[in-house]
Amino acid sequence: MTEPLRVETAAPTETTRGKVTFLIYSPFPKYSGGRENWLHNLAPHLINRGHPVRVVSYATNRPPFYSTSQSGIESVALPTVRYFDKAFLVFNRLTLGLAWYLDLFVLYPLIAAAYLMWTRPAMLVCMNPMPEGLAAMLAGVPYVVSVRTDQALGLSGRYRFLERPLRWIERQVLGRARKVLANGEDTKDRLAGVGIASTVVPNGVDFERFARPAAGDAIGDELERRAAGRPVVAFIATMQAIKGTADAIAVAAELRKLEPDFVLAMVGKGDPSPFIRRVRDLGIEQWVEFMGETSSVPAVLRRCRIFLGLSLEHGMSMSALEAMASGVAIVARDVPTYRQLIEKERTGLLGSNPKEIASCCARLLRETDLARRLGDAAQAAARSYDWPRIADAFLAEVAF
């Protein structure tokens, strides 16, 4: 059922001068993810610099994840067939994903384009080429696009024949943008390979929040209870194969052979059922704990010896940045996603496959001084990604 347009919080001052409008195909502030985390943290710094922020998302019956009541963010929720979240997910499975594609490429772009033609935002940032950038292109309004991953590959999913037409749509959208922002050097290089120029505005981190000792809370206490004195290796991501979840389990299986005194904490949203079954099949239940989703990531990281970065996606890893700011030693996949952040043997260790990554973890479990040195160096490097610096870089690029 489609819900009417509604504004969830009032704008701080009704003015278009200097206002930045973000268009996101997400139920922000009722969903947690990389783009949502980026918006939640960046927006207050833009507001403090005199730029009111409006986030245009879609309506949902989900409970809030982020609070906008104190931030001053104006939150606009567009009508959507996805309002009843769980019902839509069931219907989408029954239609083999076709309901989602219909909303993604027809319904949402038309609804969002109508809103953009009505409001004519002076500074519009689309949080993806598709469907947000597509909506802006249809509306004929000036726009900036933030590119965070290889969308064509991700959106094609099981229907791989869609990848080529999706890349064509992406090029059309990006080719008409006022500016293209990449969130990492690897994304910039990928776009350059198809003739799209972009500027890197990286992810950021609330350095002080992650660097200071975290207060006790439920998930931190629960993690300590389950660890029972064993050193903790943390994997923090959505429970999906593309995020490296299956590889994290493979690392745990290999690490158990080398250094059995540890626990792998799997933290994040998503359905863990297939991964729990895999853990049982491997017989490593006592080494792996599924903790679920949390907004208290600093409390988890402050209780960890090692952070695992295993994503198969493109773009700079925000979770790796948060681990670095916390002073946790990082072991990551040896790919551009992490190489742009981590200097091997100085701010972290890199491995090409689960066996190599497990060997790196075993080394850090045995050499606690090395783990401490790597964590300290990573924390020093993370300071340059503090949100105020990212806000300045962002405003320097988007000012029309």
C-alpha cells in the first residue's frame, strides 16, 4: 500500500540557499548501512557550517534506527510500494525479485522525479547512480552523484544478462551529472576505465567516539560473557556473502588449526541462518558467535584483538576505518578496497585467501606487541578521516 508524502522532522530554516538535498533509495533514518551511516554522520557537520540538510528517502513501517530529532535534518519520506517492509520482501521473493526491479527502475524513479520537479533543489546529491541519479536525470534538475560500489554488478544479481544494460544506464546518468564523487580510489579507477571522471570524497569516522574507551553496554557485556576470556576476532558487516561472511567462517575454520584460543564475533544485520548452518557443518560452533545488529559498534571494537575486513565490494570500507580509529589491529583481504587504507606491516596485515588471512590472525594472537603497534599506527592514520575534514572536502566539491 502506498503511503502519502510526509515530513518526519521540520527543517531548521526554510531556505534553499546553501541547502543540500540528498536523495537516497532507502528508508533513512529507519535503516542502517554504509550510505545511511555516511549521511547520519556527515549531515550535522554540514548543518554546523550553515548548510541545512534535507534527506529524501522512502516511507516505511520499520522502526527508526538513527535519530534525526536532535540533528536538525529535514527528513522527507516519499510514497512507496515498499511501505510494509516485511510484506514487500515476501512478495519480492514470490516474484523472483521482479517486484524490486519494478520499483527500482519504474515506480521509485517516477515518484522521486515528480518530487524533484516540484521542489527544484538547488544542491542535489544522489546517493547512487540508480535509481536516485536516474530520477534526477528524468526530472531535469542539476545533480551530483555519489558512487560507492559497482552498482551494475550488484543490481544484476541472479539476472546476469542485466549487467550490460545497467552499465549503459549508469554511464548515461553519470555522464549528465554536474560532478561524480567516488568514495575510494578503487571506485575512481573503475569509473575512469569507462570514461567517467570523478573526485574522491572518502568515507569518514567519528574519531573521538571510536578512540575513547567505550562505556559498558548490553552487547559489549554479552560479548565478554561469550568470549569467556578468549581473545576476540571481530567481523562487522551485513550477513551476506558479498560482504565476506562466508570467508570469515572459513578463516575461523583455518585459524582453529593454528591457534584455537579465540572467538570470532559476527556482528551485523541480515539473515545469519545459512552461515549458522555452515558453522555447524564445519563443527566450529564453540569458536563462532553471531551477535546480531547493533548501534554500539565502539563497544564491540573495544573488546576485540583483531578486526577482519573481507568485503568483496568496491569502495572505501567504513567499518575498517572505525576499527582503525579504535586502535584495533586489522587483518584484511588484499584488494584495493583495503589497500587504500592499510599499509601492509605498518597499519595492518593483508592476505589473499582464508588460509593466508588465518595465518595473519594467528600471528597477531601470538605477537601481542605487534598487534598493539599495528593498532596504534592504524589509529593515527584514521585521524585524517575525521568527519569535519570529510565535510570540508565534500562542500568543496558540491558547491554549484
